[in-house]
Amino acid sequence: MTDTATDAVTRAADVLKEHRESIDRLDAILVYTLGERFKHTQAVGKLKAEHALPPSDPAREGKQIARLEDLAKRADLDPEFAKKFLNFIIAEVIQHHKKHQE
């Protein structure tokens, strides 16, 4: 390889490393954020169980999905992906809430 080609490959490897480091940091942020979110939803589940409230709130869930779709569009993220992601989280939360009511 020529020096120019070697330099380009080295620069590309450096940029790739920076992107991967950013992805790793963002993955950590996502995991900790989900952990914090689930702490709150667990508290909500306990509260619902204590007051005999239903584990699911379809009206709120619909509003949350619409809100997330809007946020996704503004963040240049596929709204369908965001909707699937939130639906997955909501299903998990409802399962937790049902366990609290057993």
C-alpha cells in the first residue's frame, strides 16, 4: 500500500474507534435509563396493586405511543421502530404490574 492509502486506512480505523466508543457510551446510557425507568414503573405497579387499580392503562399507553412517535420523528428515528420499542417496554411493565397484583 502507498503511504496515502495507509494514512487513509489509519484515519478510517481511528474514526471507526471513535464511533464505537460513542456507541458503547450510548448503550450504557440506554441500560441505565431503562433501569431507572423500570424503578419508577415498579413503584407504579405496587401503587396500583395497593389501590386495586388495573395493571394496564390503554388510554395512557396510546398517548405515550403517540408522544414517542412524535419524539422519534424529531430525533430522525424511524417512528415504527420507536413504537415497537415502546410496545415491548409497555408489555414488560404490564407483566410486572400483574405480578404485583398476585
